[in-house]
Amino acid sequence: MLTARLNTGRGLHPNASGMPAHSELDSSPPSSQIPLLTYGEEGSEISADHHALIVPPFMGHGNRVHPMPYTDPSVPLQPRPMVPKKDIAVYGYGSVAWKDRMEEWKRRQNDRLQVVKHEGRNDGGNLDGEELDDADLPMMDEGRQPLSRKLPIRSSKINPYRMIIILRLAILGLFFHYRLLHPVKDAYGLWLTSVICEIWFAVSWILDQFPKWYPIERETYLDRLSLRYEKEGKPSELASMDIFVSTVDPMKEPPLITANTVLSILAVDYPVDKVACYVSDDGAAMLTFEALSETSEFARKWVPFCKKFNIEPRAPEWYFSQKIDYLKNKVHPAFVRERRAMKREYEEFKVRINGLVATAQKVPEDGWTMQDGTPWPGNCVRDHPGMIQVFLGHSGVRDVEGNELPRLVYVSREKRPGFEHHKKAGAMNALIRVSAVLSNAPYLLNVDCDHYINNSKALREAMCFMMDPTSGKKVCYVQFPQRFDGIDRHDRYSNRNVVFFDINMKGLDGVQGPIYVGTGCVFRRQALYGYDAPVTKKPPGKSCNCLPKWCCCLCCCSGKNKKKNQRKTKSKHREASKQIHALENIEEGISDSNSQKSSNASQIKLEKKFGQSPVFVASTLLQNGGVPQNASPASLLREAIQVISCGYEDKTEWGKEVGWIYGSVTEDILTGFKMHCHGWRSVYCIPKRPAFKGSAPINLSDRLHQVLRWALGSVEIFLSRHCPIWYGYGGGLKWLERFSYINSVVYPWTSIPLLVYCTLPAICLLTGKFIVPAISNYASLVFMALFISIAATGILEMQWGGVGIDDWWRNEQFWVIGGVSSHLFALFQGLLKVLAGVNTSFTVTSKGADDGEFSELYLFKWTSLLIPPTTLLIINIVGVVVGVSDAINNGYDSWGPLFGRLFFAFWVIMHLYPFLKGLLGKQDRMPTIILVWSILLASILTLMWVRINPFVSRDGPVLEVCGLNCDG
């Protein structure tokens, strides 16, 4: 069974969150006897001082595990000028040489700073941000400067961009005016179909374009963060962070990849007593459990090595595989020797992990057992109890240099038949509750198991926004862009998604913040609990005495409405404060009957929202985090096991208003959308060194299935009550942010007009018709202006977004490829699932690949998603051949109208070209099954054309008399 050992002293140090110091823990000795927990139940024979959670000695006195450089102020510094012999008078007159004035300025600054320190203290010894941000008080030291700032795009780049957007709107109006007033009478069906498709494309463009109206960039100041919250000789006041890693199947998500992610978290540049890593194993696999145990042992060597030599990245697999000069900026004489030793240790670690994977291939008939012969609880994946194991962070387990390590906790929630477990969203909600009971950090970071921390200061980057005393209170999450390893240089299938992360997300950051993309995101715990964003107090407005009476009436009416809304919000805040005070009354044991009744009512209301766990409910009211001081460790463990049980979420608001929201396979979009509807804003952070890196499917079939899953989630949201078209009005969601969310759920529907529009060129070439009548000079100017405006918009976006033309063009190509395949299948799959309750799936089968670099890129996997784009390719190529042949037969006059149709067809073929390369693979041959299905469909369409509109007249061939007498 599972041994759970936990350091509850962590999170009780004085910090920025105002958590008290638990000095009573100094004298508590660590226990050496660890009891067994059988399926989450504690044995009755365990005494109070030998429970399953061990409290280690308090690591106080302001000692850091890895101390910062410190200079003794009593030792005078020796002057070390860069040019010792130069006379200071040579520099001339300026502030640099004002020695007396500089000393006087420093003295006055120190005097003023002492006044601020004494008068600006809050409870717990922290500086109150609201008091320090007085406009009359000058900013005297670097530590009181803002922790981040916005960097608007330069006007020389953004103003032409906005002008082009307005101009493109006007040109679109002229384009549709011409198209609607000039129908093609002999091809009315084709014309009407094309116009409907073009109107849909225009609406989609508006939804995508206008959220990018206010793009911004941001800059953080990590040195100011340290000056403000990490003072010399005192414990760090940085807020605690709970980090979530989710995994399901170790055969699909290799344990070595998960281990590297965990190691990069444990070695992060952040106070170790402020970090707790929770790994969710939703497959209850013993392989994951044993691999995590091996990872915790290797971390005792890896973490001090990373912090001693300040290496990047801190995932060993990617650190040792870097093709760079690893000696750059390294001055420590023992670095080379210790690096070689650590590389050898890591290779031995890899061998042990690979051995576990090989052993797990053959599962015993009776299932796995623990070392003491007890059956592994997760032998039945769909029916097992909840499991919690603390590998690191307990007494006696330190790194090889004797320093404390961050907490590492293994969590596998309970699974029972007949319960809905909600996949990843349900696993993340279980981690929220477990972490709230055990550590309750005010901030959370979630990463996928294949996304390691590439920048060890990533948590500090996020804290520059979250802990900013002026702007951080309304930030619900900080989203980092996704960057990937292992993608070929040409990025054939737009796996990097650079256009979305470097253009769209920057635009949203200027509105209300980026959408949540599922990984690499730091959350405020209170925002995940469904609370509204704090209301910003606005200065009193100006009176309207100088305006006419009718304006005053309007102002008074609007003022009354505002007052009503303010009364509603005030009543909500009063209700929340009553709940908090009622809970405090319970803890303090006040026996007043009225307060007892109100406390019972508020407690019942909170339990209906958060569930039947008093410890967890109490933690939700602690805005700054922390665990209860008077709670016994054994009770915390019992609560942690209870909150991951199957029935805990029944009749609560979990998945509806609290935590990750259920109802879609893309739970990330829904979760971020609900937070924005509550008035929160998010922040987009792009450090110079990418914060996180992961792996992406570079194979065509895998990439299409990934896009299929995303599009299916969008269809589910579109057909649910949370659709942004009709949900969330009256809240805090801004209109341009709503446009973006609408676009994120509507885009799969674009697959139908896109598929039809890509079929039109072949139909036009085969029938000799066209969707546009004979073009006049005015029409030519309108079409040319439209194409130029489209190109100019793309060029200016690439300019302010820093995106290359290759990435932009690959994104455009895959928009067509994914639109006519994955988005189309996701639309029908979502309609069947939501409306008819039919679940469908598309299998992916590997057929073979070569060895070598990027061999997976050329691996062919059969899937039905490949049929529509292949069919489009074939019928358009056939249409080009037929059109050119017909022009050759009919003479010179037919070439003019042909060019428009050929341009249309080549537009489709060029967009599908990467798909064609993926089909041909490295061997330059197309798989037989794809060829057969596509030729069959193309033949059917061609025969239908022959039946409907052949080359010859319906009355038969026209025979003319040549004038020669052949009988004579």
C-alpha cells in the first residue's frame, strides 16, 4: 500500500501572502516509523505521534537553501575604477562627478525609505501595495518600481495596419456590391454558391481580425521582484506555487518524458519551500508510480547540480542533447568533471526507466503487486481507490548536499464504474482539491507531461504580473506561448502555430487577455473557484450641470442603473464577507445564537458549491493560501483522500462554475472563457528565453487527429449553453474578447463553405462555366485592390508580430488542409455526439517508416481524414488537364476565360501542396489505399460531369458539308 509522508510546515512561513510562521514546529522531532495506508484508510492502532504525515523541523532563521551572494556592509569596499590613472576632472561637469550631492541624495533616500517601511506595514509585516502607491510619494528605490510594463506596438507599424484593415473593409463592401449586382445567368447555381461562401469567409475574417486591433507586448523586471519580496537576511516573501502535471497512459506518454518534466520543475529557480509538484496519474499505472520513484531519487543529484552551475534547460534529456558550447560563461573549475559525472548518472537513470518500461510490457495475470506482496490498487484501471504518495518534501529526504527539496506528490483519483470522470478536466479538479488540502498555494501552474520548463525563471516571470500590487489583483492567469522541440526546419504542417501564438495572442493581450491554451499557464486559485474579479474603485465623475436638460436626464437614468448594479455587487460582497466572518466564528468558537445560525447557513451554501469537506471549504476562503495551523496531519491526509473520491463532486458546482469546466474535450477554452465572464483579465508573457517547450506530432495523420480533437471541442462548446454567442452577457467580458471566443467555436463550421469553394475551380474547368461574369475594368480594379489589401494585411501582421513569411504561408496552407479534413469530420462527429448521442472515433494505423532524423515525418498512418483533401487534389488536377485540353481544341479565343479558372484551381493546389508531399512521403510514392479511394471519388464526380454537361452537344455532333464530292 502507499506510504504518504508530508511536510505541513511548508507554506506557514511569513510570505507575501500573509501566512503566519509556525514556530511551534521547531521542536517537533521527525518520526522514523511510517504506517501503511490501506486504500486511503488510516489504521486505528496508529498513535497520534506516529501518523502518516511527518512534520520536519522548521527551516527558519531566514536561511536560503541556495543563498544569494551577500556582501558584509562592515567590510569597506576597495575602489576599483576601470581606468585608475585618469583624472576625474577630465570627465567634465555632470551628475557622475557630483560625489557630495550623490551621498546627500542617498542619505535622504534612505531616510525616506525608513519612513515608508515603518508607516507602510500591513499585518504580517508585508508592505501594503495600496499605501505604497500614493501619487504624492515619490518612488525612491528600485524595489518599489512596477514589476512589469506594457510595450505597445510602435505607431509606425500599428497605424498603417489599422488603416489597411479599414480600407479592406471598404473594399469588401465594393466587392460584394459588385458580386451581388452582377450574377452569372448561365451558371446561377455556381454564382450563388460562391457568393454565400464568400460572405461566410468575410464574417470569419472580421471575427478573427478585430480582436487584433490593440496588440501589445510586455516586459518584466525580475530584479525588482527580488528586491521587493526577497530581502537579505529574511525568509522569501514570494507566494507559494502548486504545479500540476497530468498523464494517463505511460505507453503513449513515455515515462522518461514525464520524468524530464518533473525534474525541470523540481530544479526551478524558486524558493524550494514554495514549490509543490503534483503528478496526476489518471491511468493508475504502476509503471508511472515506479518511474516517479526513480525520478525522485535522481532529483537528489540533479537539482543541486542545476542550481550550483545555473544551467539551462533543467530537463536533463534536452540539456545533454544541446548542440552548443556548454562551457560558455562557465568559470567553475569543477564544472567539466561534475558534468561528465552527472551525464553518466543520467544515462544510468535512463537505463533504469527503460528497464521499467520493458518490464511493464508483460503484465502478470494476477496483476502487479507491491514489495510487501499487497496487490497494486490500480490493477483495474476503471475500478480502483484513490492513491496519494509523497516522494519528496518530507523529513529525512534531502539532496546530496543536504538541502531541502521541493515537494513531489503522486496522485491517482478514485475510479468506479458508473461514474462520469470527465477525463483531463476531472483530473485537474482533483488536483485542485488535493493541493488545497495539503499545501494550498495561492497560485497554480499546469503543464502537460511532455512540456518541460525551459526557462528556470518562468515562475518568477509569472509572479511579476500576479504579485504586482497595482495591476496584479485582477489577473486570473498568465499564459505563456507554446514552443516545441523536434520539428523539422520547414515545419511542413505548421506545428509551431507561430501565427496564433505571436500574432493573435498578442492582439488579445491588448483587449482582455489571451485565451487559455491548456498548458504553460499560471492561475490564481481564487479565480478557479469561480469568484468574481475585484471591483476597481473609480474616481468620482464630473457633474453634468453644464449640459442640456435632456442630457442630464440620460445621465440620471444611467446613474440609476449603475447604482442598481452597484447595489447588487455590494450585496454579493456583503454575502461573501458574511460567509468569511461566519467561518471565522466557527473557528473561534463563538457561541452567539444569531452568528451560529448565519454561520451554519453560509457553511451549507459553501458545501453545496465546493463539496462536503470542511477542510477544503475553509481553504477556499483563504485568499492568500496556507494550510490550517491547528489541523492534524492525519486529518489532512483523510481529507485529501476524500476529495479525490468519485462521488465528491455530486450535487456541487465543480465543472459548472468551479475549477476546470466540463462539457467539452477542449476544457481549456471553456475554463478561460468563464473566468473572463467573471470580469478577470489574463496576461500574455513571452520571455526572451521560452518558458516551456514540448513535443508536437510532426506526422501528417497525427497532426490531423490533433486538430480534429480541438475542432470537436469547439463544436461541443458551440452546441452547449456556454456558447459565447449567447452566454456571459452582463458580466465582465469585453466585446472584442467575445469576438475572439466566438471565432474559436465557429471556425469548424467554415469547413463546409471551404470544401465547397475548393471544389468550384474543378467544376468550372470541367463545365466551362465560371462564378464571375466577363470582368470589366471596374471589376478588375476591385479584385486587384482586394488581393493587395489581403497581402498588405498579412505583411504588416508579420512585421509587428515578428513572424517569418514561411511560417505565415505554412499557416495559410494548413488552414485549408485542416479545414477540408479535420474540421469537417469534427463537425459531423460533434453533431452526432451532441444531438444523437453517438460517439465516433477515427483510428490511426502505422504502416511503416524509415530510421533517421525526422523519420516520423515520413511515417504513413492510414486514416479516413486523408480522403477529402486527396479527392480535392485529384479533381482539381483533372480539371486543369481538361481545361487546358479544351482550350487547345477550341483555339486561341478560349485561352482568355481559361486563365481565371486556372488561377482559381492553382490556388487550391498550392494550398494542398504540403498535404501532397505528406502522402508521397520520402519514397515519392502514394499509398495504395489513398489512391484507390480518391480515384474512385474523382471518377464518380467526373462521370457525373460527363452525364450532366459533356463536350458535345446534346443533339449529337454537328456535321457540316465540306463541299467535296467523295462519290466521284
